Amino acid sequence: MQGASNDILWTKLIWKNCIPQAKTLVLWKFIMQNKLPTDDVLQSRGCNIVSRCDLCGCFIEHADHLILQCSFASKIWDWLEIKL
């Protein structure tokens, strides 16, 4: 059950009143259906590429890393939380 509470906390960063729900819902579906063209998805579709996060240059690029774990993305989320 602990994983579920973590999911709820980070979703609060996405669902903001000032962002139109239609925009957030499209992005949410895109991510949840694994349609974001990250390196891991492209590799699973047969593309032979070396994976590295373009934002931080440190880790394999996948959706969870880009949205939640990347140090660069974390700074953006922190900035957005202050601004919104």
C-alpha cells in the first residue's frame, strides 16, 4: 500500500487548477500508455540506440526517470510548485 501513497503524492504535482484538465489528461494518457518516445520505448520497438538522459546525462532515459527521478526534472517540478 505504500507505493499507492507515493503515486498519489506525485500526481498532485501534475493535477493543478491552473492547468486545463484536458491538457493534463492527454499527457497523463500518453505517459500511462507508454507512448512517450523515450529511449527504452524506442529500444523495445527495435531501434538500436544507446540510452542516456538528455537532461542530466547520467541515467538511462525512461518515462519515470524523465518525469520523477531526473535531477533536472526535479528542479523544474520544484520551480513549478512555487510558481503555481
